[in-house]
Amino acid sequence: MLNYMLGRTLEQFLSEPLVIIGLVLIVMGISMVALSTRITRAIKHQNDIPADDKINMALKLIGLILILAGLVLIAVYVVIYIQTR
């Protein structure tokens, strides 16, 4: 059952361009959320960053938007595949 997702193997699913782009966006978003504090420290040249810093929050928001965009791309691919099947 796990070998075939929607009648395709995992290798076939992961080799599709929309899925690859979606996974890249997800990884970029996760890394941006995880590194937002360090990026903010590098931009402001300060060690103490307040919790409500605008740059830090903006970077986290951009990261979350990238994660959402990646998930949407993968979902669009799955819907298109189901419709054309």
C-alpha cells in the first residue's frame, strides 16, 4: 500500500517538477523560520532582539508563506493528477 500512492511509486511522485518545487519552497520556509532570529541579529548588529521585533516577525511570516506555497503546489499537483487519471 505504501509503495503506491495514487497508483504511482514514491520515486515517480517525488520526481515530478511541481512536487520538487513544492518541497524546495517548504525547506526554504522552514529554514527561514528557524534562522529568522540569527538573520535579524546580523542585520541589526545586536545580540538582544526583542520578541516583537518587526524584522524578525516579517522573516517568520515570509517563511510561513513559503511553507504554505509549497504545500499548495503539492496539493495542486495531486488534484491535477487525480482529475486526469
